[in-house]
Amino acid sequence: MPSGETILTNAAMEPEIKDLQNFLNRMGAKVEGAGTNVIKITGVKKLKDVSYNVMPDRIEAGTFLCAAAVTSGKIQLNNVVPEHIGPIINKLEECGCKFDICKNNLFINVPKKLKSIDIKTMPYPGFPTDMQSVFTSMLCTAKGTSVIVENIFESRYRYTNELKRMGAKINIEGRIAIVKGVRKLSGATVEATDLRGGAAVVIAGLAAKGKTRINNIEYILRGYENLDKKLNKLGAKISVL
């Protein structure tokens, strides 16, 4: 390890950064400031072996909540950190969902028909860009018109062409997606354009009438462990070929 002090400015503030800091410090590192935009690292001579439990995946948690919402289901998530997914919970509440939260357990109760909402992605603690595609997919069958503004990454709407194959009504204007809710989506053969875009077509497939075939699922498998098995336990019918 190099000696001296390193200062990182304009650092990301996501909880994963703080979790990484905690892990490194357990190994003997000297890192402080994670969770703010300035991180200070003081070099040490050696790190030690440790056993460490990684924090729950907040994007996976949000994806399962959207899966329940799009199918008018009811699920309980265990081992979540509710404060990490506050913006996700808030937007689902705007859609009409209700939550019961007890420590690290969260139960979602979904209305028969979701309401349309507006979303703007922002750096943490704002609404996460990694949930943008999943929410857009969910809102394809919501009542009314939703407006999504992507403020973090450009060209992150490629997956919407796949949703259109399933009957979604989405217009893209630069960083803005205008989603007009339809009564029902229809199964189709679609592509996973990237990790979160792949999750979006899975969500759409859960709500669609008929069968949906998703190609390029290696994108999905890279970020979701045993997604098919977990959703099948909740009543989905998914087969990985």
C-alpha cells in the first residue's frame, strides 16, 4: 500500500461506498468520509484477512417491489435497509402502493391499478438511475401518463424499443420519456439491451398477456443472482433455456 494521504473529491455518496469503506477499515485500512463527497485515504503498510457481510442490494430490492407492483401482488422483503431505498418507496407510494415496515422487513400492498407519476433521476440520495428502466416498464400499464427525466446517463432509453414491441406507448424526447399507460402488454420476443434494461423487460413480461422470450439474458444474470428462481417462488412462470 502506498504511504501518504489521498483525497478524493466529488465522490459518489451511495451507501455502497460507505459499505466499502467499512469493509476496508475492518481490514486495517484508514478511510474516512464515505457517504460525503470528500473521501480521505491514509496509506497503511498491510491489510488483514476478515470476514464481512456485504450490505443488501437496494436495486434488487427495488426491482422485486416493482415486480409486485406491476402484477398487483403482495410480497414481503427481508434483510433490506429501508432508508437506502427511500426514494423508491416514496415513488411507489405515489403510485398507490402501501407499505408496512418493521426494522429490516418490508411488506408492500399494491392497488388493482397503479397511478401514473413523474420521476427525475438524481445522484444519491435522489431517485436512482438504476431504477429508471424498471419503473418505466412498470408504468407502461399505469393509469394516465408518466414523465421520466434521466439526468445521470445519456442514451439510457434503448430498452424502450423492446417495450414498444410488447405494446407499450413511449415517446422519447432527449432525456425525457413520456409513458402513456396501456390496458395490457402482450408477450413478444425482445432483447435485454443491458443489465437494467434486461430487468425492465422481465418486469414487462410478468405483466404481459402470453409468453415473452428474452434474448441476451447474460446481461440480466450479471446483476441478479437466481432471478428466475426467486420470481418463480413468488408465483411467476420463468424458464431459463
